[in-house]
Amino acid sequence: MSIETIKETNLLDVFPSLNGLSQEEWEQARPHVKRFPAKSNIFQREDASLYGMFLLRGTARITAVHENGNETVLNRLSAGEICSLLVLSGLCGRDYPAYLVAETDVDVLFVLRSSFLRWVQFHESFRSTVFGGLLESTFRMIDMMGEKERMPVEKRLAKALLRVTTEQEPLVAATHQELAEEMNSAREVVSRTLLKFARSGWVETGRGRIKILQRNRLEDMLCD
């Protein structure tokens, strides 16, 4: 992928700190862009020893799988953000401790891990982007962990539903179990709360899908 080809994508708009890389540095990094559909695995544990990655479009969640099979959502990524766990596992030479799963259709740029770490070392602008993102990501993870303690389940579910929908696209393609994993809650609790929302006329539920009928009611709940 040449500099000319890179400039034809939105990469330098989403990650302007990469603008200072030379043609030789790009060639050494062997960059390639891949598109992943929603709910597919983008990045698994063994990939951290090979690649660095940049999310160009869409959103993804970072999920840890425990020994008992339960999953916990550790963090989320939007376009223009770099996974902090990926950076840290690369710096210390350890396997990536989670899975990166697409929430929407996503475009991802992969580069060789050796190039990614070299850019961190020798390009100040890129280094500032990476470590600034690490700080923001840490704060977000702390906030997500604290939500379960300080926010009622109704508000957490409303927030989850609003985050993945819009007025124009009110449909959520997710099971009750997937929502429970995102909220770090139990499926039964999510099902019971969704039933309450449905009886109030705020949502409509179906097999593997939820449609937001009264978005303003969910927004009002978060403001209370």
C-alpha cells in the first residue's frame, strides 16, 4: 500500500498522527485494510505478536472470556481509537488478553507489530496519540466497571440500547445474552427489564432483535 493509496482512504483523516510516515516506513509495515461484518472477531490473542491495528470505521468491543465461559466487556473502540490492551501486550511481548469483536461493520488497517512499536518509539506525534489514547481508555474502563455499582439496571440497559441505535436506525440486532454480556449482568435480568420496557411501549422485542419505539423515553430515563 503506497502513500498515494493511503491518502485515497480516510486513514489520515482518522489518524492524522500517521501523516509523517515515509514511503519506506509504510512499505516495511506491510499495511492492509480488511472489512469485518458486525459480530465477527477482528483480533484474537495470538494476533498481538504479529500486528498492530487501527480502527478506520465503525465500533468494536473488547471482550474477556473467563474460565467458566462467561464474557465481560472491558472496553469499546470507535474509529480513530487504538486499543490500549493491544499496545500494552505488544510492548511487553505478551499475548493479547481478550477478543476484539465488531459491533457494527468495521474497516481495520493492520500493520506489522514491529513497525507499530517503531513508530511509537521514533514519531512523537504518533507516540502522543497512542499514550493519550491509553489514558482515555483507562478512564473509560474504570467508568464502565463502576457503572454496575452506581447505575440501576434500567438505566444501563437504556444506555446500551441508545448507544447502538439512532432515530433513523432503531433496530438492535442482539440477543438478550449479548446485551447481558455488554452490561456485565445476567440474561434473566436483561430479559425482565426488556419485558418491562416492552409493556410500557418503549421497545418491541423479537428473536435476536430489539426495535426502539420511543427513544425519547429511554433518553428521559438517563436524565433522571
